[in-house]
Amino acid sequence: MGAIAMEVTLRRSGGSVSATIPSEMARRFHLAPGDRIEAIETEQGILLSPFNPTLQEALALASEAARSYPLPQKRLAH
């Protein structure tokens, strides 16, 4: 399937901003209310992707390791 772009309007939702995914796109990607997705910052913009708990666990472990072992990282940066 090729890339398809659709306009999405942002709305205020409490203290956040929310976007509504068009129903046609939600059907194609089997998305339903309550499903979890990831918003990933890229150089091109924001990528929405199915939630990947394995990726989230790996990112949490990497963050914990960075806090626990700051010296080796500083040496690697030079």
C-alpha cells in the first residue's frame, strides 16, 4: 500500500491536543476507540504507529541504563 495523506484537525482536549483519525483510515489499519498507538517524533514530522510494548520496554531499560551508568556514556561521546 502506498502512502496516503489525509488532513486531520487538532482539537483541545483538557490540557492536551487531540487528533481524530478519519474513519476510512482507522478501518484500513484496524484501529478502534481505546486502541493504543505511539506518536514518534521524526525529522519529517510525527509518525503514528501501532503501540509496541516491546519497544517501550526497551526504551525504558535504555533510559534506566543511561541514568545508572553516566560515565561510560560521557567517554563514548568524546
